Amino acid sequence: MLRNRLNSIRKLILAHVLWQQALACVTGLLLSSLFLGIALVLRLETGRPIFVRQRRLQLSGAATSVTLFQIRRLNGTIGPWGALLRDTGLMQLPMLLDMIAGRLPVRGPWLAVSNKRQPVIVPSPAWSRSPLARLRKERYRSAA
């Protein structure tokens, strides 16, 4: 009786693990095709490299650099596809690669470093906004 119960638990765990791996593969395929499509459109529109590194400060004060899609053309203007990426937040999609590589924490917000050495708050991606992050942001503003 106990052996049958253990076998059924093992089967459930195996099915759960296989389901997670299948879901991860499908998600990886969808994200890679999205990355490839955006990269191709941006390369044709801007004529520049697809990614740009931007230096930012974390709330802890540690400096880090994040990867973003390059949306500016050679003359400095933003094309229609670049504006769409900026408005939808897909411009920050390459930050997922930084998070997977461990160079960037999953929780935000992050502070951009300007030329004036004054930190500027950059909105976090929509999927990392939380009441706690908003509270930290307001505490930072009140301290400055």
C-alpha cells in the first residue's frame, strides 16, 4: 500500500517537472522569435547595432549597466517602430537577459546616471512594479 502511494507521488512529481520543462521550452521559443523579429525591424529602421548598454544605479547605490534595444536612428530621431517599442515597454525586454545572467536584480526601480551626476528615477518595467517598489521610490524622493 505504501509502495503504491510512493509510486503515484513519484509519477505526479515527474509529470509536474515535465510540464514545467515543456512550458519553459515553449516560452523560450516564443521569446526568441520575438527578440529576432524586433532585432530585424530595428536593424532595418535604425541602421545601427541593435543593443545599447545604459549605466544605472540600483537603490542600494551599486552601479550596474543594463541592456536595452537601440531605438534611435543615426540622426538621433526615433522612428515609428522605436516609438512603438518605447511606448509598449518592449524596449526594456533585453533586460531579461541581464536578469537571467545575474547582472541585474529582478526587483526595481533602477536609477539612471545622467551627465550631471544627479540620479534620475527610471520607471521599472511593468512586470516589476509593486506597492513596495513605489514606497521605496517615494522614500528616495523625500530623502533627496
